[in-house]
Amino acid sequence: MCGIIAYSGPKDGTGIVVDGLKRLEYRGYDSWGVACRNGDSILLHKSAGKIGQVDRDRDMADLTGTPSIGHVRWATHGAVSDANAHPHLSPDGRIALVHNGIVENFQELRRERAELGVEFASDTDTEVIAHVVAEELKSGKDILEAVRGALAKLEGSYAVAILDRQTGTLIGARKWSPLVVGVGDGEHFIASDAPAFLAHTRDVIFLDDFQMVRIDDDGNGGRSLSIHSVESGEEVEPEVQRIEWSLEQAERGGYPHFTIKEINEQPEVIDRVLATDDEELEAAAKLIREARRVHLVACGTALHAGMYASYLLASRAGMDARPISAGEFPYLASMVQPGDLVLSISQSGETADVLASVREAKARGAKVLSVVNVLGSSLMRESDVSILSKAGPEISVVSTKAYASQLSVLTLLSAAVAGDIPSARASLAKARDDISQILSSGIEEKLEEIARILTTAPCIYSIGRRVDYASALEWCLKIKEIAYLHGEGFAAGDLKHGPLALIEEGIPVFVIASDEAVFPETLSNAIEAKSRGALIIAVATEDNDVFDYHLPVEPNGPQGAISAIVY
Ligand code: GLU
């Protein structure tokens, strides 16, 4: 991922853009850059490395002007270097551009120009876009038409912010990469994600794919804004929405880093989910009940939330609802028929594979219900019904509170399908209290002791049954993502069908057992692993002699299933 932020208004754009880039750092990046318009020139500062310690006044004092554009780059084409960092300029210096995405036909576009003697200042796929926009301008088009002309020549994906030195116009456009417009008072913003400009405005326009925004200096100190179709150029009526997230929610607030902060936010996130109306849940449950079959489509962590929901829907409502990775769904889509429902789960609502799956399913006559965190996201807009998961801004790369929020929404939703929302509310309230209790119990010391063992382990395994299987997979995803340690989760019953061969002296095996309904069988799998020398770390409702470590969790909900939120 990378991030874009652009500003047009009377203030110091560089300061606003540098601050916005720091708020986009969570997206992961390897280099950064800023450009602004100053009279007849474009001033540029870009560099490989991190922006964290950069001080606008100390390091970029000369970079004054407006509009301004900025970028944090996650290199896809061209090495990580100062020259390849964005913004990129057109050869005549009129256009500065930042881009998120991949220009699939960049080699062809570059070759055509290189053959005419045009030189490139970088090895990126991006730079050629600035060249093509400048060529279109030379043919006499106005800036909006020139950008449209250039975008029509691109294959691949883009979110772009483009600054025209001559007119001072700022243009943003998107295709398969997110872009949000911030609507201020006499000043406007363009960014990959709203927290980049939340300090200045909470009024936003979520651009659709193939939409563009044009921001002009109106000559009276103000800025005019219009939204257009990239395909036809026609103006479209914008829908301005108000973001309820506050800036404080998107800041670290005294925690050492965002992951810890978001783990600690879980009780309040569950509280927000608890405030979801029965009516909203009933409307979504009706879609599930009436469906011929439910396809739970998601990626990564959200797919594990989908697994959890599949057990709940089967056991509580007898529903045929299976989790399918969104990346694989298109290959199975021929089974989708009218009357089917896709229940898709996504934090951002912008996951490309999820959106592609949803579109494919709709084309085959299925309905779409989504559980999504970001208001106004593409997934939300493309769904027949959606329920917000209310996790607030997720900044940490590893999902913690967003997973808890997805599980919580799916708990209420499954209960609504089974006609028993009140008991699910009681279970959720207990899960919230159990999490608060664990977070304040001083458990860190014990966790640090276990973590120290993991630092020398070559890998870890984790096993569970039913909803605990989803927890086992999610735990191993976390350990890979956050600790760069190989972890693999298994359905506990599958341990003896191959994986046991990998268990040897000292290998940590996490055993997850949420309830007496699964405890005896999972325990017997733990004993099998222990007999091959495994170190058994159990997260379970009961202790047992076979466990080297036991982290207790209370049973909760029908057959203990709701305690998965705590696990
Ligand atoms: N493909 C572009 C590059 O490698 C943009 C990468 C990004 O999205 O950060 O420069």
C-alpha cells in the first residue's frame, strides 16, 4: 500500500501535506516526497527512507506554496531510491504527479517515448503518466480533459493526485485504489484515507472508481470543487458525508504503538457494536434466512471471522454458509445462482479481491450483505445491505480490534437469524467485560515469559476445533505478520493426518479449547503433541497437567462459542 495526500487552499500546503503523510505512515512505505506550486515553479523534496523525523520548518523551509501534493511510496516498479520516489514531473515541469497502483502497460508507453528521444528521470511505471498528461495539454486540451485523455491510455490501477503549475488546478482520480476528498471551508483535500486530513475537516466525498475531482483556485481566496466521470468527463452530483471518527481516535494517545492501543480499544469497540439496532440486524438476518445458500467471502483476518460465522450459522440456525477466500471465489463462482447471498466481510471495504468477488456474484444474480468498517467504502456502496463494524480507524497493520468487531457483529447477526438477539447481547457484554478484565489483570508478565520462548522457536503450531479452529488460524496469521515467525494452524482433528510428523522436542503448540463441548477431544490432540515433546501452551477454559502454560478464558455463550472473541 502507499498513501497520497494533496491540499488546495490558502494555507501552507507543505506543512499540511507532511503532517498528512505522517498519518499515512501506517500503510507501510519505503520512500516519500512532497511537491508544491510556488509562482511559476514546482518545488520538490523527495527521499528514500522514513518521514517520521522530518521537520517541515527545519528540513523543508524553502518549500512554500499551494496546492501541494505528497506521497508515501511502496515500490512496485523501480528500486527504492530518491529518484524513484514520487512526485514525478512532466519533462516540461508543468505537471507534478503522485500515484498509487500499477501501470500495467508502462513499458510500452515508455518505449514509444524513449524512441522519440524523451528522457525519463526514474525507473517507475508512474513517471510516464506525467509525460502523457503534459502531451495531452500540448495538444490544446484543458487540464481536466488532458488528465482524462492520459488515463484512457493507461492499463492497470491508479489513484492519482495531479498538480498543474500553470493553472494551479489540482486533480484526483481513482480506479481500483482508494481516494477520498476532504471538503473544507475555502480549502479542500485529496487523500488515500480520511485520517490524513481529519485534523482539518470531517466532511468527505468518497470517490467511486472512474471518478475524478477537480479543485480550482476561484481567484477570491476560495477553492471550487467538482466531481466528474473519468469516462465521460460529465459532472456528477457529489454526496458529502460526515465522518464520525475523531482525530484522537486516529492518534496514538499515550500508547507505545498503535497495535497496543487498538488491543486496548477492544472493550469500547464491542460496546459500539452492542449499540447496533435490532431493526438493522433483523433486516440483514432476513436476507440470510431467505438465501438459498450463503457464501462468506473475505480475505485474511476477515476470512477467519467468516469461519466463525459459518459455525454459528450452522449450529444455531442450520444455515449452509461456507467461508471462501475472496481470491479463490471467482474460480468457484459458477456455482452461484439467483437467490444466493454473498456475506462479505472487510475492514477497509476496499479489498480488491473482495470487490471483484462481489461484482461477479451480483452479475450472477446473488444479493450482497456486507460487514464493513469504513463508512462509504466501495464494498458498502456496492452491497444491498451492510452493517458497520464500528471499530473506528484501524491504523495498526495487524488487525486486532477490527477482528473483535467483526466477530461481535457476526455474533449478533447469527443470533438475529436464530431469533435470539437478547442472549447474544448478554454474551457480547460478557465478552467485553472478560477482555477488560484480562487487559487489566497484569497478564503481560506471563505473556512475556511465553514470548521469550517463541523468540528461539523455529516455528509454532496451533490447534482448535469449531470456532477455536478460526482462532487457531487467526493467531498464526498474527504471529507471522507481527513477529515474522512461521506459524501454522490446524483443525485439531487433522493433527494426526500429517502435521504430527513436524512436532518434535520443544516445538510450541498452542492449544485452544473454549468449552467442555470440545475440550476432551482437543485435550487428547494436545496429549498426542506432548508425547512427541511439544511445549503445550493452552488457552482454555480448564487447566490440565499436560499443559506447560495455561491462559484461562471463561466459557461464554451457546457451547462456549462466543468466548472466541476473548481468545
Ligand atoms: N507503482 C508505483 C511505483 O512503484 C506506485 C507504487 C505505490 O503505490 O506506492 O512507484
